[in-house]
Amino acid sequence: MLIDTHAHLDFSDFDQDIEQVINKAKENDVKYIINIGTDFSSSRKSLELTQNYENIFTTTGVHPHQAKIVDDQGLEILKDLSKADKVVGVGETGLDFHYDHSPRDKQIEVFQQLINLAKNINLPLIIHSREAEDETLDILKANSVNQGVFHCFTGDLKLANKILDLGLYISLGGILTFKNVKTLQKAVKEIPLEKVLIETDSPYLTPEPHRGHRNQPTYVKYVAQKIADIKSVPFKKVAEITTSNALELFNIG
């Protein structure tokens, strides 16, 4: 059994065939899907998915791209949503200095606010960090955040060790299957399996051999297989340990 710990099935990419996508995941031993909120509307739609499908859990959050929309009223909306059944985390949240769709100081402010929310309600944090790793780690360390996951990790072993030193999990996605990611693959070889989660980030970052097409939770198996290949361990071991990690972090079951 596998768990896709980061998907965006509430996005319009899945409007036409959401039921088929979810059923196909079930048929391919993806027991649970954690759908990740990226703004107020996304968090609400994600919560609706959990009510319609027993195998879906959700988080409430605002992606750093959308940080500029957050005000006091928005924070109250997130607080209310986070109290619902089947909400298992806060995020995604963090810093993205690649596109700067929101001002950096606003990204930092909202990141801090969502860290406070996660700590107040004792839920793990789903962390997005792009070209802002030092700043992200400094904020997490200053706030003693030790319950959460760095989603879509693409860094080197040095960065991985800094994340692990905080007590956080590292989530791996389809990029791991791409060519010319030797630095990432070298890091994955050394990262303890007991600190690894797997994800698709559907509909993005589709793994080989389906790269170029829409990603979906079924394809999380290719990420698990690549980890097994890199670490020279059976697929079953990767499935069992990453599933156990996800169940523990998100307090499912």
C-alpha cells in the first residue's frame, strides 16, 4: 500500500474525471491521498473532497505565491477550516523566491502566521521552499518546528541533513525519476528511509515513464520504485516504511 502525501486534485485539471482518477489510484494500491490546500478556495474544495471520498484527507494553507491575499479575515478562515474532520496538516506554506509572485516580506509574514497556526492546533506543516532554503530553515529553526515535511525535495545531501536535524520529513516526487538529477539521487541514497515520504504533486511533475502528461496519484508508485532502485532495497520495503511514516506524521488511523 502507498500514500500520495501531496496532490492537488481540487485543481481544474481534474474537473472532468476526478472519480476515475481516485478509483484508479485505489486499484493501484494507493490507499490514501492527502490533498493540499493552496489558498482559501483550494482549501475549501479540498475539504469537500474529503467528504465525498473516504480515502482522501486534506490540509489547509496558502502557497507562498498567494501570500499577498492573506489578511486577518483570511487567517480566521484558515483557522476555522483547520478544525474540520480529516484536516491533517497546515500548508502548503513557505517561501518561493524564484517567481516572487508575492513580495518576500509578505511571504515571510504569512509563513510565520501559518507556523503559529500549525503549532497552536498541533498539526504538521507542509513546507514549500524554492530558492529560499536558508531563509526557510532559519525561520523553522527559530520557531522550533519539528513536526512537518519538506515537500518536493530536490536538494543535495547537505540540505537534506539540515532538514533532518530539525526532525522533519523529506518528501520525494517525480523529479527523482528524471535524467540528470544525480545530486538529488546521491542524497536520496543517504537519507534514512524512516524519514522519507512520497508524493506526486499532481497534476505537476509527472514521473518517468509518463513525463509530459498530467500527473495523478497512481503514479506515486514510480517514485517508490525509483527510491527502491537507488537504495537497492525491495519496492515492498519502500512502500511499507513510507506508508508508516505518513500515517504517523499525519496521525491517520
